[in-house]
Amino acid sequence: MSVKLLPETLINQIAAGEVIERPASATKELIENAIDAGATRIEIATAGGGKSLVRVTDNGSGMDAADLELAVRRHCTSKISTTLDDIQTLGFRGEALPSIGSVARLTITSRRNSDPSGFQVSVNGGAASPVKPAPANQGTVVEVRDLFFATPARLKFMKTERAEAAAITEVVKRMAIAFPHVRFVLSGSDRSTLEFPATGDDHLARMAQILGTEFKENAIEIDAGREDVSLSGFVGVPTFHRGNSAHQFAFVNGRPVQDKLILSAIRGAYAEQMPSGRYPVAVLSIELDPAFVDVNVHPAKADVRFRDPQLVRGLIVGAIRQALHREGDRASTTGAAAMLRAFQPGFSQQTPAQPGFSETPGSGFQRHSYPHSAPQASWSASSSPSRPLDLDVATSYAARPVQSGFDAFSAPTARADTVADTTYTPETTAAGYRLGAARAQVHENYIVAQTENGLVIVDQHAAHERLVYESLRKALENDRLASQVLLIPEIIDLPEEDCDRLMVHATELDRLGLAIERFGPGAVAVRETPAMLGEVDPNALIRDLADEIAEWNTASGLRNKLEYIAATMACHGSVRSGRRLKPDEMNALLRQMEATPGSGTCNHGRPTYIELKLSDIERLFGRS
């Protein structure tokens, strides 16, 4: 069998299999072309979920007859010339239009502002017609009909019209967030009209159009940089979250991407502050030299590769955590809204509005059990109602005798002097305190405090759990963790390159209580393991770390294990539900919350308090 050149139409159809996967892919490519042409108004119309029609109209620079003739041929583009190291446009491959034309009925009508009339070209299943004059406004209209009619097998893989229309909507939303100065209108026979007016440089206003006004009320601004990489955007407070990651948007040099590294960094930044199965809301924009990022990973251009991925990941995690440290402990406005709804006459709701709480008529909030919540420890504060609440947890466990598992950590030492410097009474003023002054304890679990302009309701167990955890985590950062010496060092055989990688991180691992040293060219000796882990399989631990370092060039897995244990210990060591607190203990808890980063959520992501403004309370009584 001899080698032969494939026909041009078949080549284009093969390319279309990667570039144009579904109607949303075609829509994305056409919108990118419109933005690259300088459009400030883009209108998208669809029918049949985009399978019957996708029409994109823009007011960009337009094309003349010569441009139109080349635009429907593969690898013809005005956006790059000789190198891929300086890509500053959304499109650059020159494949989208010929790929679409090879599997659909494509018509392009365009006019430059300087031309007296426009021109039109058509491509039907790969066969292009000559360019001809046509009436047109300035800009371009691209009409795609009967997508995949030339490749019927692809139609079998399409989802329902409703699902395909929803995918197009998501594409438009991502592009709208990335370019707030552009007005987007999405309409058609298969949908209601969706319009996003231009907001200029007000990115948060555009985000509110897409994500709702609640995001604007619960957003924290991000503005950070490291070396030649800058990061900006907004993230939600930890108590403002969603059921999936669809509300996480990432952009690299203005390009919408769906990068696993970025999504992983967002998840890591919210560790121990997000409920299981819930996802933070985030819009992040990364700007860096185009030479330091490869956007040519896949024809769809949704994936990118960074030259220094750990720099980017570290920047994202550090910037988000710093922002949450700055103001992430404030209460989400959705909590107050849910509470107000719970007090409305006739209110009923089957699904909890906030994870961890359900709303039932006439009874307000009820606590749910969580799989991560530890059972009450025998030495917990609730076993002794008269025992003072310890808010300055002793964490000098590094000097204690080595034991296994949680036994290595005794109960926090009771310290009656932890609040001795300030005397609180029920008449304590709320002035100057963000969480106000304690006024009552309800059902021996909820602290009601009066603020200057409202009140807060605090879950005492959840709040103290966060305080204990932060104290333990601080010890993880500042001291070498306690370790247990193995009577006989564990010798682990590994590939030489894995041994090399492990030894690069040996100092970091030693601070976490894991002491290793080289044992020949293809083995390491484990001499000490972290006491927090109790009985541990050194072989499995070292191999897991070696795999992680090989993939991510980081040994954070061990720290994550230790932080998870610290979170579990904090749940055991915190003041329990049902513990009756004195006024000075309640106020001391409030002051400690105000001084502790992330105190707005417990270790499992539940809110520690809900805030009601005075105006909200007055609305309940019809006074406003």
C-alpha cells in the first residue's frame, strides 16, 4: 500500500475533530475571532442548541475580499508570523474557520470601515465558493448552519439541544468575564435572551452580572505578584460556596482556560475552610510573559503549560490565603438571608440552604451530623461544666514522650488566667468589637452577641474548633514536629532519580518529623517518622512522597496529612456543644475569633457565626 496525500477536505475534517468538538467549541472560536478583531459589541444567536444555527455578529475591524478568501483556508492567519513565543491574541492557529466549513454550511459576511461595501464567502462541507460583494455593516457576521452535516457520525455524540445550548451559555459567560468592556448578547429560538452590558474597567460589576450580586457582596479582592507573574481577581469568603466547580473561572493573559493546576491551587488554598463536596467561587487572572506559558498544548486552546508551574501554584495559594487571612472570616450574606427566610410565616424548605444546617418551619436552624465531626472525647470540656474555657491551647507537644496515634496529645491544659487581663460582664459594651459583646447563650451551644449595628449568633463548638486548629497549625509552621525514632532504620529501595528528588527536600521533611538519609545510590534510610502519624508504613509514605515530588516537585503531601490530623485533634479538643459558658468565657471566645485568621469557618467548612444587621431585624417586624 503506497503513501498518498489526503484530500484537503478530509484534512480539514480531521482537524475539525479536535478543534470543533461541539457547537460550544465553534461558538468559542468565533467569539475569539471577534475579540481579536477589536469588537466592542458581540451578538450570538443560536437554534437547535447550536446544531442548526450559530450566528456571531460583531462590530470589529472587518475583512476585505482578499482576507475572506484566505480566512477559509487552513493555517492562514493575521495574528502570528514566525514564532509561537509571543502570542498575544486569542486565536493564532488559523484552523477554526476552515475546520467549521469542512463539517457545516459556513457563510462569512464582512466589511471594513474604509470599504464602500462588504464581501461574502461561503463554504459548504469543505467546498468554498468565490468571494462576492454583499451589503454589510462594519464588522463581521459568521453564520454556521447544520453543524456536522458532513460528518453524520459526529452528530450521534451530541447531547440534547438543551445541554448543547447550556454549554454555549457557559462559553459566553467565560468570555464575558474576561472582557468586561465588550457587550455580549445571547439570543435565539432555543433560549431566552441573555445580555451582559459593557462595564468598562469595572471587572467586579461584570462578575456580578454572571455570578449574581451575592458574589459582589461576598468577594475578596486578590492582587499579588511573584517574580514576573501577577495575579488579580476576586474570590468568595469561605462560607460562600457552591455545589460544583462551575463557578471557578481562570484566565491566563486574558485567555479563558480550564487548567488542572489552577483549579488544584484554588482547592488547596481553601483547605480546612470548605465543607466536603462544596467548592469556592473564584475569578482569577494571571498575567505573565507569553514566552513563559505554552498555549499551543491542544487545538482547542483550553489547556496551558507554565514553564514554572510551582511558582504559579504557590502564588495562587499564597495570595488567596493572605486574602482570607485579611478578611475571609467575615460572615457570608447568604447566611443572614437564609435565617431571615426561616423566620417568614409558612416557610418550608426540603434542601438545606447552607451545608450543615436545615431550615424547618418554626424551629429555625438545626444542626446536622458531619462525617468529619469527631465524637465527644472523654476529656473534653463538656465533661466538666465548671472547668474554665481554655482559649490559649498548649501545643508544646514536641517535647513530650513519643506515643502512638492521638495518645501523643493530651487534653489542653486548663488555664484560668487566659482571660484574666480583661473583665467582662453582661453589660460589656459592643463598641469597637466586630463580633460585639455576649448577651446570652442559647441551648448551651449558641452565643448571642450584640454588635454596634446588629447581632451575631456564634456556634461555640465550631468557633473554638477553629481556634484550637489554628494554634496547632501555627506550631506546625514554627517548630520541628515531634518524631519517633525507629529502633531499626527502614531501608527503602527506589530508583536513583527518586532518591535524588527526595534528598533535595530532606531538610523540609526533617522539620515535619521525617528524618531520611541516603543509603547507597538506589535507596534511602528512614530513621524517624512524625509522632502525629502514630503507626505508619514508612515504605508507603516514602513512595507516595517520591511520586508526588516527581509530578509536582513538592513534598506537601506529608504536611497535608499532618494538618488533617491537627484538624481532627482540634475537633476533639474544642469546647463541646452543651457546655454552659460564663459571660467572660463567651466574650473571650469572641475576642479570640476576632484575632484569628479564618475564624469565619470551622475546620470542616461550616460557618462559625451568622450576622444579622439591625435593618434585617427591623424588616422582620415590619419596621422598615
